[in-house]
Amino acid sequence: MKSLTFRAFAVFLSLQILVGLTGCKKPAATPDPAPAVTSQAPTVSQPSASEPPESSVSQDQSPHPPESTVNPGASPQEPGGVEDIDGEAAEPPEHSPGPIEVDRIIVGLDSASVLKGTILDPNVTVLPMTAVNRSYTLTTDNDSILRQVYGFWTAVGGGTARLIATAANGVTGSITVTVNVPLEGVALSAGEITLNRGDSVTLTPIFAPEDTTETYVTFTSGDEDVATVSGDGTIRATGPGVAEIRCVAGDFEASCSITVLVPVTGISMSTDKRVYRAGERGSFTVNISPQDATDQSFSTEVSGSAISLTGTNSFSCDAAGEATITVTAANGMTASQSITVIDLVAYANEVFRLTNNERINAGLEPCSMMSSLTQAAVVRAGEIITSFSHDRPDGRDCFTALDESNVSYMAAGENIAMGQRSPAEVVRAWMDSPGHRENIMNSDFTYLGAGVAMDSNGRLYWSQFFAG
């Protein structure tokens, strides 16, 4: 690019006095009057729109060598001097003044605030008017805002820039120009956003045109219980739901839909008990936290053949054994619990077998099984859950259960226990207790019935009835 150079011409007065001339001394002659000093005001020549500019534009404030200068001087006088009548040269003046320099530049415009596209008509005044060289160049400190276009200074972008005039001796003057670019529309960096509660994100306004100077915006939230927004467009998710964030800029507006989710942070489960009877039905409860989590769904899986699912939160106990129930939340978090299924009839039969083994090992005859005696033992196993005593819950003697089951006997005995986890464990406990061992080893007893019951916590209660 080139910058415009202003050219002006003036006429200098140059006086030369020749001294040391010889000749006859004559009376001094009146000297001719000195030529008149003339000056010419600086003129600014703008190239036509079809011609390229003559001088360069630079963001640097240091002056560029002008292509032309404004020189208010005088036409030079022919060499020579003024002689007196005696032929002697006139005396030169005592003080010869130096050239006058530029000490001030004033740059003016009709208006320092213009719209983009405006062609500027700067008025530059170089002072003093008698300065020898009044030429200058025009530059700008931001050519993305002010620039020469086809030789004319033009506002090409929004913002603030300086137009700087620089004299040949480095003296500068400037004017600050504000270029306004009207807003034509606004959009946002996103139209839809999904956040988890507690998260934040910042929306960025997108202006049209990009260099508009009208960039003031306001943000508002349609539901602050869902999302709040600050003045710089930062959104914070506060609760589950959907909220609209509006951005207003002048006569224009844009919006963004914010969906806030509450993520699952934990999952737990519990069954109504840990130990079940075969044939029994069980249930479990699943807790997902927080309670207002957006997605409360979960899936369930069972390992082992002891149980099978019968519903979302229920199962059936199909056979004795171990099983594990695992629940998985929608986000992949899991919880599990292991349970035991017991066949109480099988446990009672095992007690019967182990007790007879102890008798056989002691050289006694094994007891025979009596169904009515077994029925009475099952009743007593259930009763000692309520009252762990040889008296029944209603206060009657335990042997009244034999009468109710129509058991005929000459002699009878009862062993009870609670808390043991297996038939082997309970038989061992009885054998280690003298009173209980005495019933097991009583040769007068020829019949045996065994019963097992379980409370809601999975604790086992054991009963033996002997009769003879």
C-alpha cells in the first residue's frame, strides 16, 4: 500500500552579499530594495479513485520518507551582492536566523465517531505556518479499522484507531476515531445442552457481523430451579428438568434449551432375610441414590439354581443351596447379596441320622422314626422361636404336644437348641451337653422325632422328641 503525500511549494528569499570587492571609493549608493517574500499555503492532493495511492500506510508511528513535501520557500536571488557607490560590499547582518521548524500538527475530522464504510476527510494543520518544511504523512495504528482504500482513508472495521500525521522532522499529531458497526443478529454457541446437576457450562454469543461494536447482551433463565445463568453466560445446573436460557442483544435474541439430569451415585439392595426354607417365597428391596435420580431403573440377575425370579423384586426358593442376587443400575453401578436356601425336612432327617449314629457308636440300638412323634417335634421347633423353654408359649408342659399329636409313650424326653447352622453342629452341641447326651443315649427310648424351624432372621431352632 501507499500513503498520500501532500505537496506544497513556497518561495524562499535568499540574500547573498559579496564582500572584498575593490575599486574606487564612491559615495554609498542606495541599495535596491530586497525581493518581496512570498509564501504559498500547503495544498493536499488526493489521487483519483482510479489511481493507486502515492505513499505507504504503516502502523509504525515513525515517519516514512515522504514522496513529496510541503516547502514554503522563496525564489532564489542570482548570486552576487549589493555594492555601495565606492565599490565596497555592504556589511552582512550581525545575526543570520536558522530555518523555522514544524512544532505542532493538528488533525481534525468532521466527526470522530463514524459508521463502518465511512470515507474520512481529515483536515491537517501544520504549525507554524512559516515552517520551512510543512510536509507530512498520514498513517494509522490499526489498519484493520482505518485503511486507505483507492487512496481515501476509510473506516473498514469496528473499534477505535488513531489517524496519525507525522511531519518530516518527526513531530506528530493524531485524532482518535471510533468506528461503529451496527448489530444485525445474534446466535448462541449451542442450541441444546444436557448437564448433570451441579455441572456448569458457558454459552458464547455469536454476533452478526462479527466486528459489530454493539456487543452488550443480557442472559435470563426460564426456570432457576433447573438452571441459573450469570451475566457472562455461565450456566449452572441446579435441579432436574428443562429450562430455556435467553440471550438478548439490542433488538435481537437467541435461546438455548438446558436439560438437567440427576445421575445415580449409588445402589444398594437387601432381602427380607438371608436364609430361606425350600418352597418359600422371598423379596428384596433396591435403593438407588440420590432418591431424585433421573433414571431409577435397574436390572436383576441370579446366580445359582436355588432360587428363581418371580417378579421385579421377588423370587421363589426352589431347592437347598446358595444363590446370589445382583442388581445393576442404568449407569452400571451394582449391588449384590448372597442367600441360603434350606430344606428343613432334609435337615430334620439329617439330625435323625446323626443322632442314631451316636447311639450305634455307643453300642445302642438306633431309634425308629415315628411320624406322629416327628409332627410333635416340628410343632415344638416352631414354638421355641417364641419362647425358648421346655414350657410351651401358653405355659403348658412340652409333653402336651405329644398328646396333641396322639403319641403313645411310657417314657419321653425332649432336646431343644437354637442358633446352630447345620445338623452336624447341633448334634455335636447336644452330645457335648450332659443332660442332652443322656436323652440321646437313653436305651429306654426306641422312637425319635426331629423338627427344625427358622425365624424371620434366618436363625434355626432345633427340637428332638424321644419316646419309649
